[in-house]
Amino acid sequence: MTPDTINYSTLQDLTDELLASKNNVRIYVAGNSMYPHLRQGDYVTVAKTPYEKLKVGDIIVFKGLYHNVAHRIIKILKTNDGFLILPKGDSSERHDMPISEDKYFGKIISFERNGKKTELESSFYKRYNVFLATISPYTPVVYGFVRFFKHLFCFKKQKVSSL
């Protein structure tokens, strides 16, 4: 007997249907493009927030080329037909292609790491998320320095402990 399997498009359709019916969806984070804010192994809760209510700093889930993507809104672009959203991963060097409403699934309202749940709708996280969107063009450089000094510190720590 073979186990039941579900393909990716069926899973996307099911997620879309759940969000459209006002249900929140809990999703496992599988990448590190939003590091350090979201990390591989975290779980996020996605809610269907109306597209026109999205703001700079919100983290959204949208249909990527091969899989769903969770990235932060860094800019809202006005067009003749309305607007497009410009998302970017916090640790990504470049922003993504603009996202239209038909590619948008929902907004991340919380995440869970090591059993601790963090609500992103609190006033602190709303301000923090806008701040992260504002500094977004510089984050790869900042994270590069952090990784460099972390590596330097860990290297010295190992060297000292082996004496």
C-alpha cells in the first residue's frame, strides 16, 4: 500500500480556499530569506487580509515561480489600475518582482519559534516591521558584518577553549 500524497498545486488551492473562507493557515518556514526575523523551522500564521489594507512593513505570502514565498513589503507602487506591492526578503540582496492581487495569498500575523508565539500585530512589531522595510536596501551589508563578527568571535572562542 502506498501513502496518500498531495501535489503542490492541490496544496496551494487548498490554502487559497481556506484563506478565502476567513480561516487562518499555519505554515512551516522552509527557507532563510527572511533571516533573522523568520527562520527555517518557524511556523507562521497567515490570515487573509484585504489586499488594499496592506502596508509597508507587512510580511505577506505570495505565489512565487515554484513555491509560495513569504517576504516583507518594502514599497507600494501606484499604477493606473490601482497598485502593486514590491516585496523583498530581509536577507535578500534584491527585491522581488512587483506582486499583483492575483498572486497574493495572505499576511503573516504571527510566528512561532521553539514553542513561543510572537504576534506581529502588536504596536511594537508594526513599528519594527516598518523600520525593517525602511532599512531594507542596507540589510545584506549589515547582516554581512554581523556574520563576519560572529564568525570572528566564535573562532577566537574555539581557539581559546582548546588550550
